Amino acid sequence: MNKTILITGASSGIGAATAKLFQAKGWNVIATMRQPENQTELKATDNLLLTRLDVLDLESIQNAVNEGIKKFGKIDVLVNNAGYGAFGTLESFTREQIIRQFNTNVIGLLDVTKALLPHFRANKSGVIINISSIGGKMTFPLGTLYHGTKFAVEGISESLSYEVEEFGGKVKIIEPGAIATDFAGRSLVLAMTRV
């Protein structure tokens, strides 16, 4: 039986590249994103499910998990990739923008992970891969919000690894530096969006 991976934020960048790689390797891929109807890079196939998942919407999270399990029977790996970076002076952000940055990068990651933990526990296995950043290890000017979220992801990942170890699970952290994606452009649009 082929293994199955669920990837959040698979509409572009690291998420889309990860979906393509695992699909090419013969895995079942659940590629999730806020607007799958606008997806042009990935195409649904027998081993690739395109579905809606917004990390700020609990119902969409549970629906995506349920849909993936229904289609493929089991989920073996979760990649928490969805996120963005709000950069600027702290006082330039509204409270709503601050909350959205933490809700997306931290609370959303926790909500998606929490939705999959019972499934992983029941199967006595499961790998959680959290996309952090070099910005979770060191800071740069104007990154107070972004760095705060990525430092949180680091701590969450390290502590969660002890919990999932009890049933045979694992937590991995990936800490990319500057890579050739449209992260900055997409982040700017999201950061400037009023909630």
C-alpha cells in the first residue's frame, strides 16, 4: 500500500514542490489550499487529491482530513507548510494583523496537527513535518511578528516530539533560509489584508 502525505499550503512554493515530488515518487498526496479551484500547478489524479483547507477554518481542516482518509484509507505524514510573513515595525500593524499572523503560523499549525493526532495515535505511527524557518533560530530587523511565530513553531515541535514518541510518531522541523519562491509577495498581500 502506498503511503499518504497531507500538505497544507500546497498552492505554490514549498507546498506545491513537495506535492509534486511525493506524487512523482508514487505517494498518495493530499494537496490542501484555501482555493483549490484556482490551482494551476497541480492536477487531481488517482494519487493526488486537491482539497480545500484553510488553517483558520476548523471545519475545513476536519473535512480535508476526513476526505483524505476516505480516499486513501490512511495518512502517514503531515506537512504543516501553510503560513506567511508579516514584516515591518511592530507599531505599523493593527491588532487584527498581529492576531492573523499568529493564528495562521501557530494556531493553524496546532489545529491541523490536533486534527490528525487521533488518526496517528490509532495507527501507532505518523510523521509531522513542521516548516519553520531559519527565522525560528535567528532574527532580522522588522521581523518581530514572523520570528515570534517561527520561534513558537520550534518550541511546539520539540515538545510535541515527546508526546508522539509514546505511540511511535515523529516530529521533524525544516528550517529553510532564502529560497526562490513568491513567499515575500504572497506574504505582503496577506499581511496588508485587513481582517
